[in-house]
Amino acid sequence: MAGLQIQLSRLHSSHPSPSLSFRPLLRSSRLLLCPASFSGSRFSFSCLRNRLSVVVMAAPVQPDQRSPALHDNSLPTKEVLEIWRGAEAVCFDVDSTVCLDEGIDELAEFCGAGQVVAEWTRRAMGGSVPFEEALAARLNLFKPSLAQVNDFLIKKPPRLSPGIADLMKKLKAENINVYLISGGFRQMINPVASTLGIPHENIYANELLFGSSGEFVGFNTEEPTSRSGGKAVAVESIKKKHGYKLLVMIGDGATDLEARRPGGADLFICYGGVQLRESVAAKADWLVFNFQDLIESFGVCC
């Protein structure tokens, strides 16, 4: 916690950007800040839930680094705002959206295969490789055991994106249901959902499979998120099951964009606060770099 005790005057002098936002966390002789997003700085605090901690940190991407070509959809249209505010459900990608990291990349790094697995992730998220092919190839490069996964979760807890907890609270206050739809793994997403107050039955994700001795044997191929187009299938299933008239998908990758189609998501919001994938962002209905924009939009008149 000591790393978060930053004097207000220092923040204003070194980070004067108007995009900086913060909120007091504890009363003290010093102001304890939770930074939303600013260059070159990282701060964290632990939220202990269900034996595992989840860390909140500042996103590494600077909002002022937006591509000029993407400015048009960084300001929502009237129609986009109407759908967003009228949504009955919001589905979130997890890696590089709800959380700062790509979970499989972090697990691979922990197991000693980080660089080669990260390259596969970049190709998969860009849409150039079928997801199921990329997933199998990445896992087979390091074959994580159950013991390694458990050790990883203790030593490298998930890091929440700044502002996501506040957005979740806002959506709950608006009686909007929240789902996590991820190509990552339930073993790594469950603690995130618990921290954010999301029911585990609202998680659609892959599952690592282990043998009787804890050895890696693969992943559950029956999960829709284990293959290309799977997030779209999951969204369609959620919408049909619950009879939602308006549903929004928020994410950063090509698999998230796929969910916006007839019968699926009615709106795709690209979150570029961690990874800005321009081929995806350019096709989004709305491009945001800060979750605070989504919170504040509920009070904006069309």
C-alpha cells in the first residue's frame, strides 16, 4: 500500500493530463490514490477474496496515443448511446479488458515459455489464425500442470484494469446483468469474478484439464469459447436464454468483434486502454480508452 501514497502536488506537476482521474481510498494524512491511466506509472493494491488476491494497476497504454484514423468512433453517436443505456446485459472479454494481462501469456511466462506463446496470442487476437488452433498450439508449448497453475495464481494474481470495478458497480446500480466471456481459463477467471461480484454461472470460458497426477491433458473442447466464433455463440445463447432485447459486448480482440451480429450483441465497444488493435477498433461502434467514459455516459443527454 505504501507505493500508492503519492502526494497530490506531485501528481499534478508530473501528470497534468486532463485524462487523469482518481478517487480517495482511505482517510489519512496523505491522499491515497487509485490512478485511472497515466504514462509511465504503475500502482497496485490487493483485494483479498476467496483466498486469492486480485491486483488493480494503471493501464500501460496512454489515451493520447490514439490513431487519428480512429477518432470518428471514439465519440459515440446518439444511437450508440441509446443502445448502451438501454442494454439489459453487458458481456465483457477478460484478458486485456477486465484484466490488464493476457492470462495465457502470463501463465506461459511463469512456466518459461512466454515469448513464443505471446507471439501466438498476437496472431490469434488479430484474427489471422483460427482460435482453436492457436489455443492448442500455445498450451502444447508448455503444458502447464495443476501444481503450476495453482502456484501461478498465488504468486501472480490477476490484475484488474483501472476503473473496471467502478463500472461493474454502476451496471449493477442500473440493474444491468454482467457476463464474462473469455478464451482464457475458468481457473484464472473465477477469482476475478468473485472480486467483482459476478456470479460464476455468468462465466463463459475454457477449462484446463488435468490427469489423476495433476498433469496437463488438454482443455475442454465442448466449451464454445474454445473455437473461433465461440464468443458469438456464447452471446447468442445468453441472449436467447434470458430474452434480452439489447445486449452489449465489450472487448479488445477480433473474437469480441465477432459477437456483434444478428441474434448476438447489438453493440460492440472496443476497449483500447490496454491493447489497441486498430483492425478491431476501426470496426467498433464505440472506441473507449477509459471505463470512466462508459460510467459518465449514463448521465449524458442525447
